[in-house]
Amino acid sequence: MITLPPLRSRIFRFKRLHAVILLSLFFLRPASVLAGFSVSPLTIEFDKKVKSALISIEAQGPENVNLQMRAVLWTQDADGKDVYTDTSDLIYLPKLMTVKGNKSRALRVGTTQSTIVDKEKCYRLFIEEIPAPRKDAEGPNVNISFRFALPVYIKPVKEIYDLKIEKAEMSGKGVIVLVRNSGNAHQRVFTVDIRGKDSGGNALMSARLNGWYVLGGSSSKYFAEIPKDRCNELKTIEVEVNTDRGPIKQDIAIDAAKCQP
């Protein structure tokens, strides 16, 4: 089982003066175009009618692109971090492929699991570029390979969306916001905006925090620091969680006694 940061991971391997950098990137466009290849579509959803899918992978240039695939079960821990566990729930062929320059190939994806479920099952299919060996081994060089984490979902028969602000309060030097998804399907938090105002409604502080997916039954915690010199002047803090199904708002009345000395 591997626990990874929500946004991206980087793996650095050094041998002599040679480095391979692995980037995990996620995009919200019809086709994700990385340096060496593009992937379309960006999401797979299985349900009682759809049990397989085709992914198009295209080489973005004259060079051949070598790829390997790996499927993982996607869950989240108590802090909202992604946890990836190897799984045999997905079938995908081929597991290794070479896409010729400026050409495309199809990747077939299916599941061994029932597609009639009460709670969404979430997976990631990693499509990872295998860096080609450098012809010139003299001197320092950097090979960059890209990995795309394709979301794969088995959708519930009846989707329930119930993302809420469970807690928003002052704590220590700042504001803690806990967002919980009590539904049975994932939702996306784009940003969490925190704005502090005085008794006249004047803005004294603001913070924008990046969001991520919140899987069904999971939660995510956000923290924004309150400047010491502003805390005693604050009367209200407005919290706005911007999601794929609209904003969620909550106000916090400030207790000056909780401000750090």
C-alpha cells in the first residue's frame, strides 16, 4: 500500500550524473497532452450498462513512446491523502505498448467486479512513460518521463452527493475547515476561500487553498493562518468551498479571546 500526496509525486533517481524525473500530472481537459503523449478520454465510468472502455493514446511527436500500465485501488486516509493499493479489479490490455511517432494506439480497459454497486468504487490506471536510453552518455543529462493517473470509477446505481462543511472554527493560530463527503460518490473541491472581516465589513485577511477530490465517505482538512496583528480586529470569517456541484458557505464568529498573544 502506497500513500501519496494528493496533487503530484516526484521520484528522483540518480546514477552518476544521470537523473530520471517522474511527474504525475492531472488535467481537466478533453484530452490530457503531456510532453510525449496524449490521453483521451480523461475519465472512465463503469455502470450497469457500461463495463468496458477504449482509451486513445497518441504520440505527440516523431519519436516512439514506450509505455507501461498499472492499476491501483484508490482510497483516502483520515487526512484526505490518496492511498493507492495494487489491485486485480481492472483488466487492461496491453500492459506494455509502444506508440509510434505521431501515431495513436488503443488501450482497452474493463473490470472483473460487479458494476451494480451501492457505493462508488474508485481506481487509478497509471499510464507511465518508460524513458528511452540516451545515446550520448557523456556528461550530465536529464531524462524526463511522464505518468498520467487516469481515474476509473464504478458508479453506484443511485448517486448521492452530500459534501458539507462539517467544521469551521478557530484553532491555535488560524482557521480549520473540515469538509466531509457523506455521499456515496466522489466530489471535487476546487478551492477553499477564507476571508476575514472587521465589524464594518472591511476585508482584513484572505486565503485561497487548493482543493482535491473527496471520495465518498472521506473528508479533507484545510488550514489558514490568521495574522497576529489582525486577529483582534476580526469579527467574522467567511468560508467558501468551491466544488464541482456549486459553492458551500459558512460564517464563523470570531472570539477575540482565542487570538494568540
